[in-house]
Amino acid sequence: MRILALLRGIGLALCLALVALPAAAQDARPLPDEIVTRFLADSFGDTEAAIGAVAASGAPQAADMLQALGDRRLFISASAKGLFYRDGAGKGFDARTGQPADVPADASAVRLNNRLRGVVQAALGTLTLLSPDPVQRLRAAESVFKSRDPAALPAIEQALARETNARIRNVFEEARAAIIIADTKAPEASRMAAASRIAETGDQDGLALLRQLSAQATGNLKSVIESSIQTIERRQQIRQAGQTVWFGISLGSVLLLAAIGLAITFGVMGVINMAHGEMVMIGAYVTFMTQEVFRARFPHLLDWSLPIAIPLAFIITGLVGVLIERGVIRFLYGRPLETLLATFGVSLILQQAVRSWFGPTNREVSAPSYMSGSFEFIGLQITYGRLWIVVFTLVVFFALLLLLKATPLGLQMRAVTQNRRMAASMGIRTRFVDAMTFGLGSGIAGIAGVALSQIDNVSPNLGQNYIIDSFMVVVFGGVGNLWGTLISAFTLGIANKLLEPFAGAVLGKIIILVLLILFIQKRPRGLFALKGRAVEQ
Amino acid sequence: MSTQTPGAGLTSAILYLDGVSVSFDGFKAIRGLSLTLEQGEMRAIIGPNGAGKTTMMDIITGKTRPDAGDVLFDGGRIDLTRYDEAAIAELGIGRKFQKPTVFESHSVADNVLLALKGRRGPFSALFGARNRVKPDEIDAILDKVRLLKHRARPAGDLSHGQKQWLEIAMLLAQDPKLLLVDEPVAGMTDAETEATAELLKEINRDHSVIVVEHDMHFVRALQCKVTCLHEGSVLSEGTIDAVASDKRVIEVYLGR
Amino acid sequence: MLTMRFLKLIEGRGLVFLAVLTGLMLLVPIGNLAFPPGSPFHVSTGTVVLLGKYLTYAMLAVALDLAWGYCGILSLGHGAFFALGGYAMGMYLMRQIGTRGVYGHPVLPDFMVFLNYKELPMTWWGFDFFPYAMMMVLLAPGLLAFVFGWLAFRSRVTGVYLSIITQALTYALFLAFFRNDMGFGGNNGLTDFKDILGFNVQAQGTRVTLFVLTCLALMGTFIVARVIVSSTYGKVLIAIRDAESRTRFLGYRVEHYKLVVFVLSAMIAGVAGALYVPQVGIINPSEFSPANSIEAVVWVAVGGRGTLVGAALGAFVVNYMKTFFTTGWLASYWLFALGGLFVLVTLAMPKGILGLYDQLRGKFSKPATEPGREAA
């Protein structure tokens, strides 16, 4: 649980870093009287000067005023010798103070001509570029990038000089480069430098811009632009590949999660548990119920429901597993085909039980705050949810490995599965170990259900979606070999995602299934098979 | 079936193993095993547990492929490592397992019927000669192993010793050139053991035989050459008395 | 002489089975056609269709039993062979619709017009020709079983591994047939059939005829299967089931034996599927669902695997139960019942209903009636 607190700390720090802004003056400052006078003069010349002054004033209402001006909602009143504006909803303000006020009856809108409209737009751009809100600055810079209006250049330069946030600086620089490179009047050398600048960090938009320009450019500039295009394309390919691999790892971790429990019950014990998927499903429902309890009783601790569901799911599905083992499977050791049929029956019963209890519809398990959202990592979009699932899967995997290799229970499990009679005569309670092993495998399936509740619909059919995949993962990896299961899950996950762009999701899955079937024909014992006489038994 | 002649002239022996090695996951079950069995010879193989006796049988019958070495059959004309179990059985090597394996839900007579020499394809089994076998042929074989009066019983109902005999009967029906017999007298009474030794000697009149056995009285009764295996290779070879008095043999059996 | 041999071949229980089927084949049509609704002897057309459906399931069960009960090949993909046969028949029936579809296209079925197909895909060629379609009923499942079995048996994939990959096979087909671009009607499947060989599939006469044909097909299947299992070939199959490696050491090519029975079994399943489709009037990808195949396995297990009569009986019993449960207020308990049946049969009656019957009879009549013997 400590980890969780730590994580939250890290998250918070990240957020702060992002939001940290150049401390801007937020205090209300009335506009200088001079500005009002100039507007009241009602000449285009004075208005232009006044617009510049408003933009430079740094007054909080400046942006609203200029917006109002552009929309003919800025008024002068000769009687009140004042300046007023209405906001988009029609509410009146005194422009000098920014406080709400009634617009006098004789007020008339400030007149604009087309040139002045341009000035207003440019002033607005500058204003948002300098806005204290980083989100607004970012958006303004992106719009400059798109418009590539040379008039915005001075504003960009000014904003760049003040900007301290690296990410926003980058966008400013790109926007500046975009303006320069698109400006046919700019010197060739600086246009070339601009092209290289775009190549450095540009994405799809930069690529589009460069492509568009390369058609018109000639000589050196053209070749620089073209090499810049290649740079961006190469970077995008790498990113694409990285993204595919990440998606593959993400899918692989889901497969692994679903299959680990089976790697114990099937791989280690040799029990074909067709109800394995239902263990996963029960784990997901335990998560749902835990969350419901928290929602009703301790809504402020809702984020904790998932971590708490993990041990609960383990215990509950583990118990169900022990019940199944004691009630059904123990009578069928050494008869794998019968076990398969009986556990399929159990799976039908469990599905129907959950369906009668919770209804057939999907249940909603919401994501805790630390699992929602995403971040960018060397150009890859990574969602926290997926990242946590990958991390969680690996933790479960290694914990299990440790349990099997380094604890007395693990030793006994391996002893019993390798030579039951020998283990029994050495005083190991084999029946107890059987039940515990099966309970462990089931419990882990339950834990998988907790994680899968985050990415899949929690419904009675949840388990069925995983059972065949899980078996394929275990068999492909080599039965009885946990590392094989790990490698197999990630191989299948990545292969699936590699195929998806060409074949589509469903066909990709079909292709993988067919390849797996063929593979098992070639190597019936999987990737990492045990050899020797013992296997034949 | 084309008969290669990889080792023709190399040997006239019915079975010729030379430098055979096999390992499972790093464990060397057989290391440099060499053994020659002449036409019509009977040989007893002894050796402590893990000496590689069963693995040697597995190699000869095609269940396990050796990592190295020659396994030649029938005067060196046939390289056994190229064939699988079914093909090797067709070539004329029959095997009785350590744990008696008969077809438990079939009758004793049907067990022999299935073993009888003849075509073994699925279509000949559906419509062919095997459906028209005269009962006399089966009964003659069952008589030899004293199971005639049990002919209609399911094989699963037989006693352990009877199952061993049924397996020998199946070997007889198969009429192979070479018989591999793994622990034929395990679980038999002394009288049964003696009878089995007689039976094997009789079989040896027109077949070559390898017998793997622990029971020294039985091995002595077979009156044949003895090979002692240890850790996957030949430790000692000769008459039973010579092998039994070999110091190294005594050492591996009694510990050092 | 020949009759004697036949009687010996079929055995007592088989004769009862054939007699019951013959009775059904005669009485049900009479009850349906000769007695008016309301008469106590009347058999409604709905019942005829339902019984016909059960009979095709019984055929599937007999096919599965040949592979599993006699040779130990537990296929969790037999539903796929059944569905492939069904699709082949469905394709013929679709082509018979002609211009009577909603879009009235002379060649393309409705769903193809809807999906903007310009011409008939190659997979559909020839399906307007009945003998070709019937050939495909046998060939499609047969070829799939041949290729799959050839690979699997040659590399000695056995036991649960085989079961798991047969399940993966039907799952892959399940996913594939859901796709519109496979050209088999996507998730709607094939339906709205009009004629079969010129007869209206909805007509009472056609339905009764199909029922009689299904009875005959099941009897034929049973006799063929009986001939097979009583030949030496059948004995080898049982030998493989009980001790595969021993059989191999006797010189039998186990993979060939398995392949023959697997392909044959797949073809029978295909015929069953082909008879199923015109009676129920639809075939869609859910027939490929892995659960369907496992359900067929439980029919065999319930009736008694390794006994052909048992397999057919199991299909009847379980499906009657299903109809009984799912048509009333018990509907939501059906999966409990089915699941319980799986557990009960494997734990308490591994030899199924027939095995239980033999056991009980053995207990009450004279002892030792050759326990463990294969029944008919």
C-alpha cells in the first residue's frame, strides 16, 4: 500500500511540473485612462493605437475586450465617457475595471475596418501566446503553426523569450520555424534552418507542411526540405514500430495474466481446468463488488478499492478453486479428458450462477485516478491503465516464480507433481498440496480478473473470451515451464499486433490460431519442452 | 520397403550397436554403448537401475533416436535409426515391455489376433485377411503359453504373470526375427519363472532373443551369454559365472 | 447365412435400436399426415422437425463416438464438421432461392447484393447443382479433417493437446465465419430457404420426407459404424485407445488408423449437418461455437461412450432435456442442469446410461457377465 502512496506522490509531482507556469500578474489592474480616451476619439488611427495598448497592458480583461471588439460587442458611451463590452452571453462589463456594469443606452459599437480586424486578431494571438494558462499558450502556438501568419512572428518571438516550459517552448519554436519556412520572402538560409528545425521534432503536421512546400521549393531549399521529410518519416516509422511493440506487450501481458494461473493448474499439475476462465470472471466480479461497497460506504477511498480487491479476489477464487479440486477434480487425477469435461460443466454452472446473481448485463468497474489518463514517452502514447497492467502482470509472475522456487510450499508442489508416491512417503500431505496448488492457480486467475476488469466488460461471459487463448499460451510456451509461458504470451501478443495492421483484428487472431495449430503439430510439447522418459508417463 | 546396406559386410550379426549415445536434457542415459548379437543368439542383459537397459530397448525399437552411433539390424543391412516404431516392428523386431501392456478390454484371443503376422494397414484390417483368421492358429499359440482356457476372457482380468505370458504369446504371433523381452518374470512364482525360462529357450530355437532381467536364478537358467550395463555402457560381458565374479560388477551392485 | 452374420454383427441392443428407429420412421409420418390435429394420434409438424433435429444430433454423436469412444480421439471440434456440412447444404438452398429473394437478383443471394458483391465468389460456384453440393457436404469436412488429422496424428499430438487444438480449430472457424468478407453471410448466416430439389422446404410433405431420410441416414450410419467397429480395424482402434504405444510396437501405423476414423467421423458429422439445415431452416456461425462441440461430447458421455447405441441415446436424452428446460420457466436453470450433467457423468457414471444399465443388470442377475466387455 506504501507503493500506492509513493505513486501518487510521483503523479502529483508530474502534474505540478506540467502546470508550473511563469507566475503572471493576476491582480486586477484598471486600464490606463489614455486607452479609453483613444477609443472615445473614434478614429481608426486612435483605435489601432488603443488596441496595441490594450494588448500590452496585461490587464486580465484584455483578451475578453479584444474578443468583444472583434465581434462588435465593445461599446463607447459619450454620456458616461466610458468604454463597455458585453460578453458572449450579453452580460455587460465596464472595460476599464473589468467589473460587471450596465451598458448605457447611448452606447455605440466601436467601428472597425478590415485592416483593424487583422490587428485585433494579431493582438489576440499575442495575448493568448502570453496567457498565464499553459494550455492556452500551447493551443495558441499550435494555431500559429497552422496559420503560419508572418504577422504573428513578433508575438512568437516575444513569447519565446519569456517561455520557460520546455514542452511549450518546443511548440513555439516549431511555430516560428513554420512561419519562416512558409514565408517566401524570408532569406533562404533561414528557411533552410527552419526546415531542419521542423525535422528535429516535427510530427504529422510538420510533415504535411514540408510536403506541401517541397513542391514549390527549388534548389538547396528543396533538398533540405526533402531530407527533413525523410527524417520525420523515419522517426514516425520507429515510433510506429515502438507503438506496435508496446501494444503487443500490453496484449501479451493480458494473455500472460490470464494464462499464469493455468500455467500452474495445467502446466504444473496437469489438470485441464476448463473453468479457469470463470475464475478470472469471478475475480472481476469480486472487484466490482468491492468497488460497489466502497462507493456506498467510503466514497473518498474509492481509489483504494482496486488494491483491496486484489487479495480479496485471490482468497475468494482460491477458495472456489479448492472447492472444485476437493469436490470434483481429485476424483479424476490421471484422467485428463474426464477432467476436461467435468470442469467444463463446472464452468457452465459458475457462469449461470453469476448470471442469475448479477444479471446477464455488463457491470461497470471504474478506473481509479492513477490508472486513467496517459503520458507520452519518447513519442509513444502510453495509458496509465495499460502500463499498470503490464507492471502488475510482471509482479505477479515473478512473485509466483519466487513462490515456486523459494518457499517450502513451492518445493512440496514440485515434489508432488514430479513424483506423487515418493513425495507421500516423505511425509508430504499430497492431498493438501494438491488442493493448495489448485487453489493457488485459481487465486491467481482471480487476481487476473481484477486487472482485466479494467479493460474488459465484466459480464458472465468474461472468462470464455480468455480460455482458449490461455490454453494456447501455455501449450505454445511448453507445458510446465513458467518462463516459456512468459515468452509465449509476449510473442503471441506482439505477433498479433504486428498482424493487425495488415489483416485486421479478427483475421489477425485467426491467423495466429492457425499458426499455433500448425506449430503444435510441429512441436507438440511447445517452445520449451521437457525431454526424456518422464514426459511419456 | 527399400533395404539400405549401410553396414553390409561390416557385420553378420542380427543386431549391431556401436558407439551409441543419447542424452536427455544433459543427462547421458547411454554413452558409447556397443553390443553385438549374433543370428539365433540369446543374450541376457543385467545391470542396476538407471544403467540404460530400457533406453537401449527404446533405441532399438525406434522410440528414442540416438544422438550418435550405429544401430544396424539383420546382418548390417538395415539402419534402424531411420525407421519409426511401426516400421521397425514390421522389419521383425518384437518387444515385450517391462510393465506388461496388453489390450485390457480385448479378449485374450483378440490380443493374439492383433499381434499375428500379416498386413497391418487400416484397409486390410477393415476388409482384409485379418478378419478371416482361423481360430486354430491363435489357439496353437495360446496353448504354448498355457492360456488356451482363458481365450475368451478380457485380458484385463488376467493375473500379472498371465499378462506377462500373454505378451510373450503376442510376440510369438508376431514371429519377429529378434525379440526384446524386458523383465519377463517380474511378479512370477518360482515355478512360473522356470516355465518362462523354458519357454524362452524354446523360442530361441528359431529366433534371436535379448532378455533384460534382474532375477539371477532366471538368468542362470537361460544358460546364455550375459552383458552387464552400467551408466549407459557395457561393464562386463561373458558367461554368467564370469560376469558374476567380475570385480567391477560386484562393485556396482554392492556399492563402493 | 448373410442374415445370420448381420444379426450377429448388430447384436441385441443394436437390433432394438434399429427397430425403434424403424418404428419412428413409420409411425411419426403416419401420425403427422394421417391423423388430423386434435386427434390423440396426431404428431404435430413441429414435433416432426424437433425429432428430426434430434436424429441429426444422434448422427453427430455416433460420429464423435467412433473417434472418441473407440479410438480415444477426444475432438472438441466436431461441431465444426457438422457446421461445414450444414453450410454446404445451406449454400445449395441459398442458390435455389433464385429471384425470389428480397432483392430479386437472379444469381446472388440477398446478403451478397446487400454487401455490394458484383459476382458470385468462387467458393459458391457449382452449389446450384445438387450432386456437387452433396459432394461438398462430404468433402469439406472430410478434407479439413484429413489435413488437420494428417498433421496432428503424424506428429503424435494426443490426448488433451489434441482436444485443445481441435477446440482452437473450431474457434478459428467460428471467428472466420462471422466475417462478412468470408462470403458466407456473416453473423446472419444462411436462411430464408425456399426449395430443396424443387420441393418447398416449409411444406409438411417435405418435412416428413426429410424426417424419414434422416431416420434412414442414422440407421445407415449405425450399421456402417457397427461393421467398422466389429472388424479387426475396430479392434485395432480400441487397442490404440487403450495402449497406443503398444499398438505401434506391434507394427501398426497408428496415425493411419486414426486418420481413417477421424475423416470418416468428420464426414458423418457433415452429413448430419446437411440434414439438420433444411429442417431447422438456418445455419449461422454460432454452430461453430466451441461450446456446441463440447456439448456434443457430453451427449456421448451421457449415453455411454464406446457404445454406438449409447451415443445416439445420449444425444436424444440430453436434447430432450434441453427442450424441456428451455421452453418453460426452468429456462434459467438449463445451464445448471447441463453443467451438473457434465460433472455427474464423469464422476458417477463414466460409462454413461448404458454402462449404468449393464452394471445394475449385472448386480441383480447372475454375477460375472463378462465385465468390461464392449457392448454394442
